[in-house]
Amino acid sequence: MSNTKTISSALISVLSKNGLAPIVKKLKAQGVTIYSTGGTQKFINELGIEVVGVESVTDYPSILGGRVKTLHPKVFGGILNRQDNSSDVEEMDRYKIPQIDLVIVDLYPFKKTVASGASAKDIIEKIDIGGISLIRAAAKNFKDVMCVPSVEDYAELLDLLNEGNGSISIEDRQRFAAKSFDISSHYDTAIFNYFNQNNNATSLKLSESNGTVLRYGENPHQKGYYYGNFEDMFEKLHGKALSYNNLLDVDAAVHLMNEFKGEAPTFAVLKHNNACGVAQRKKLHQAYKDALASDPVSAFGGVLISNHEIDLLTAEEIHQLFCEVVIAPAFSEDALAVLKLKKNRILMVLKDIELPLISVRSCLNGYLVQDKDGVTDTAEILETVTILEPTDDQIDDLLFASKLCKHTKSNTIVLAKGKQLCASGTGQTSRVDALNQAIHKAKYFGFDLKGSVMASDAFFPFPDCVEIAKKAGVTAVIQPGGSIKDQLSIDYCNENKVAMVFTKTRHFKH
């Protein structure tokens, strides 16, 4: 038997009619018998094309408010029969089951209905039964049947019908079968996750249909892919394609800047998933200049992000720096004109959307899943544990430093002053090393740490960090607390006139 299948009959039952008319006309021109139901049947009839109603084949009407239409042995027998199996051929003849060579179907919009805030009753009615069954049946029998599971595939189907004059190769049928099961599994995942919102079933179901092949992964010898609806979050205005490492830095930048949403102009520069410069000022261009001053060396080739529209003055400052990506909620026209002068510089508008609440990462031969760290330290939760109370300005700096600390690799220490990052110690195996790294870096770039504040992502097991920090000029400290030796650090601060507050919340970021 030839691997090429000539389409002689088609079952069409779809919600979306966009792009369907040319296909139906082509099928008619090629002498294909068309079976259909309901609104699709009416649509085809209005094109002046004859349709065989499924009800006339099954001798059964659409029942239960449309819940049962195509679920019938004469429909599924026509799809699932094996044309090279003599027993199947005999049964098709005995029960007067029509052969179906092509199935065009789509699914009720379940995810869109959930996202719309519809009632539970309406959501349940958008769980497709007939459509998903047709897709699975046709895809299973790709040897004899072509399955087209989505409006996104209409254009390609039309091309195939034109190119092959109604004949389709088994390679194309199998490729469309893979598409069909992709859609089927994606659909079922969405339904499961809706029913399992309370995580009563400890099952992990992830499904992303929008995949992008990246140039490579973290290194050129590694393959890389991105799965997700990038356009839902960003409008890309200019520049080259984002790399795997770009995307990781962008993710870190977005989560960091989300801490400053709705606040005064704030600018951050990130490198290797950590902030190397952050500042908050009355004017955005000053925030950028002071963020850059934190570490102008690391900023080279970094990712820049702002919580305010980038204006011309800020753009002119940015233009002097080689950077990979610039992100903001908006860009003025004249700012864009300047920033676009570098053809590869990636410019993106960050849309106002909710960030995911769950974090998933591979681990060993499985995955680790957790709630994202959604706690932001505020003045209301601070507990002053020293005799000396922090001033209002110190509290502002402490909370500023805490936000940065939360989004920096552990172990970390952040030193800040006047709502500017002086330096941070990132990803060290000891907290003392992190502190010493931060002090050294701050001094290297000319920061006077006298009157600065220190933030730690976790408690101090010993008083050595507060002692080192005091000698460097730190006058206020923010940390979670919780060590059995907290009192030693408190005693040192009391003896040396350092204010310290506890947050009771650890912000590890491994």
C-alpha cells in the first residue's frame, strides 16, 4: 500500500471558521465528501457547498444540550478502522460505516474561559469531550487518517492539499498526529491544574506549547530553548534575539524591579542574575547614574531596568554604555531614537502583568517546586532589637537593602546608603566572606561606608559580621534573626551604638 493517502472524505467540526472557507472550497473542488455538524455545517452550506450531516449518518440527534453530537460508533468507526485489515473492512460494510480520511476539529476555549473569570458552571461546559475524542482517534490512526487539530494548522493543510492535489504523505500525517497529541496533552494539563488548584494531588503537570529555539544554552556547546508566552510580558521594540543567558538576567531584573513598582524612579543594572547597581532618586537619569556608579565595571554588557518611562536625558546616559538589554514600562520617542542607534541593543517594554507564583527547577532525576518568595519586608514588620532605634532615613535604607538582598544569590550581604547600592557580596560560602567582599568592592569604587546600612539574607550565627560591619562604617543592620546566638550580635550592637532590626523572614536564594 502506498504511503500517500488521497483524501476522499472529511469530517469538519470547528469553533473557529477563520481560514476554513478556502479549505472547504478546495475539498469540494477535489471531490471530497464533507461531513459536519451544527454551526460548521451551516457555515459550509452558506458557502454553497453540500454537506452530509452527521445526524443523518448516526440516525441520532445532538442531545444533552450539545454535549453529545459526534460520539457514535459510526463516526469513530469511520476514523479508527484499519483499511488494510480485512475484518475492519468487512465490519465497515456490514454496519454501513462511512470512511473518514480527514478530520478537522478544534477545542472549546477552556483556558480562556478560566482566565476570563467565568463561573464554575461555564468553565465545566468548556471541557471538550467530542472534539478531544476526535483528535485522539484521528491521530492514533494517522496511518489512514489526517488530523488537523487547530485553526493554526489551516494554512499548512491548504498548502498540502494544493501541493499534493488532495494526497498527503504518511510523513505529514504522522507530523500532524504529533501536533494533535501536543494539543491534547496541553488541554488536559490545563483542566487538571484547574481542578487541582488546592494541590490535593501531588502531581506536577507542566505544558508549554510556545517553544523558541535559542542560539545555544548557557554555553555554545549546549542546546537551548525557551518555552513561554514572551509576548504576554514584553513588547520587544528593537535589537537582536535574546539569548539563554539574556533571558535569565531579564527574569532576575523583572523580579527585582517588581519590588519597586509604583515607587520613585528606580534604576537597576544586573549581571549574571545579580544586581551590580541600584539606586532610587527623584529623577530617573540620576537614578541611572548612581546605579551605574555602584559598579561601572560589571555593568559592561549587563541588563538595565527601570520602573519609570525612560526619557531622553536618561537614554543619552545609557547610550554611552555597552549593554545587552534595556527594559522599562515605556520609552519616550526621542529616547528610543537614541537607544536604537546601537543595532543589537535589545529594547523591551515590560507590560503590567502578574508574575508567576510558583518556581520549578530540575533536581536530580526530578523537579523541585515551591512558592516564590512573595514576602517583601516593610516597616510595619520590623522589630527593633537594640537599644538604639534606627532613624526614619535608616529604615528607608534598610528596607531598600533588604529588597536587593532578597534578589541576590546566597550567601549575600548588601551595603547601601542613601537608597543606593554601595556593594554586595554574592553567592559566598560564608557570610563573613560575603561581607568582606562587599566592603572591599565598595571601597574600590570609592564609597564612604560611614553611615551605611547592612542587609543579610539570613541570620548571623556569630557577632563577627556586625563587628566587621561596624568597623567599616555601618550604623544600622537588617536581618531575619533566629540564631540561638542572636543575643551576642545584639550585645555587640548595643555596646557600639549600632541599630539592628529583625524581620523574622529569611530570603535565601540558592
